[in-house]
Amino acid sequence: MDLVKKHCVPCEGGVKPFSRKKAAEYLKITPKWKLEGGIKIAREFKFKDFDEAMRFINKVAEIAKEEDHHPDMLLYSWNRVKLTVYTHAIGGLSENDFIIAAKVNNLK
């Protein structure tokens, strides 16, 4: 399954979030992302400097805008970025989250 070629589908709730088992299957195809708190996926990135970290954040913002699915982004320690993704409307994970993860992985 090539998640990079897929697009996020609007979610207004009413669907069940992924089980841990299903999330684990999708994590196999989105390397370096980890399950966090059972309902989110997260990945941390380290850059050579602040400018490179900010360029990365801007690229992620473009993906989020195109897909209308927005990760939480944290810039810390001047050169580190943590992304956290989950589907707010269902309080857990959906395929949309892994699409974002795959597209972000494609940046680096």
C-alpha cells in the first residue's frame, strides 16, 4: 500500500479509530513513527540548525494544508521538531494520520 499516493478523506466522526493492532500494521509502512498514548503517532526530527528545522516545518505545513489534516508541530531546542498526528474528530488514529506520516517521511 503506497500511502504517499493517497489523499486524506474528511472525517467528521462517527467512525471508530484504529485498534492498536491495525495501527501496528500501518506503523510497519511508516518507519520511525511510534504509537504514543495509544491514540496518536509521533516522530522526532533533528536538524543541523534552526533554519533547516523551520524549512522542514514549512514543508509539513504545506502537506497539512493540501491534505486538510494537520499534525501538532513542536519546535524545541532550536533544531528539533516533534510531530504528533491523530484524527481529532474520532479521538484516535485513522488512515489519514498514516498518510500524513508517509508524506512527511518522503520529505527527509
